[in-house]
Amino acid sequence: MNQISPAEPPEPVAIATLNDYLYCPRRFALHRLDALWVDNAYTVSGTLAHEIADDPGYRQTADGARIERALPLFSDKLGLVGKADIVEFRPGPDGREVAVPVDYKLGRRHKWDNDDVQLCAQALCLEEMLDTAVTMGAVYHVKTHRRRAVPFTAELRTLTQNTILAARELIHADDIPTARLKPQCQGCSLHHVCLPELTASRLSLNAAYQTLFSVTP
Ligand code: SF4
């Protein structure tokens, strides 16, 4: 796995793609390397949720918090770029502001989504940009108006950093991983393009090849 060199800033990975990598590295590579994008209900609902919070600006709340919308984020150390739907800045006990990133989701939490890694990546960016500790974030579900608190534990930070490294390694390898049929395939918007039932098995692939290219005398 590539190590981050202080002399050479790592190539930026988009925060929004980390969830994709954890869902399926092949899906990440098809999106990132082949620019192959197909929408389904899940992707459209994700886009709509972010559009709700996508109007840049800020406002002050009655309880003294400052709310920044569509805040650009970066980390030179980790090689990350992206945007936070919402960052709440609340007065902290030592007089410094405490930053809390909040990610918007339209529906309920999907089984294979890893929203927490994406949120933690936002926190790592904020820590570097603001030179402060960011210990807690939240996922806000628009339809149910439910807010789930996400503590940035050591385990979540390690998973996030390892995902960034693995995603960058796959970009550098410039190679699309082979399809592997798994439960995630059922809700994947690339299912009918990826054809995991066919391509994941060499026997099925050979049979399909024979059917397509066999020459009859
Ligand atoms: S169909 Fe399955 S293997 Fe193919 S990209 Fe989607 S999740 Fe990955």
C-alpha cells in the first residue's frame, strides 16, 4: 500500500467516492477510471439529498451556532478534496468554535452504505484546515428528520485512512477489479453493465464467449 510522503503531496481522492470504494472496489473503479455512471433510485436519492444542502452560504441560529452550507474541504496531508453539506460551528468550552460536519441523506440508512467513513473524511479535512479537533459529526435523514450522531473513534479514523490509501492505490493501478457476485450487487446501479453473474465466473464467461463467437460452418 502506498505510504504518504511529506515531500510529495498525495494525489487527491474525492471524499464522495470513499463510500463507493467500500461498497465495491469494482464499482469505484468503473466510476472513477471508466467514467461509467448509471443512475438508479439510490443514486438519485443521494443526489437530491445533497442538493437540499448545496446552496453555499451561512446563517446564524438562535442558540449561537453558525451553519456553513456546501463548505469546500481539503486535506493536503491525506490527499482529499470534497465538500461538506453542512458544518455547524458551536461555541466550545475553551472559547474556540467546535466544528460538527453533518451529511444529508434523503431516505433511511442503506444496508451497504458507509456514510460514517465519508463523514470522518470530512472531519479529517476540517481538523487540518482549522487546526482543531473534530470529535463528532452527524448524519441527517431528510425524510424522517432523524439525526444520528457519529463519534469519530480511533477505529473509524483508521478505517477512513486505510480506505483513502486503498482507493488511491486502485486509481494508480489503473485496473478495473474483476466482478465478484455479492449481496451489494442487487442494489448496484451498474448491475446490468457489470453483469457480475456472468463475469465473476470463468465458466459462465467462457460459455457466453462460445455462444457469441462460435462460428458455424
Ligand atoms: S454489480 Fe456488483 S460487482 Fe458489479 S460493480 Fe456493482 S456491486 Fe460491484
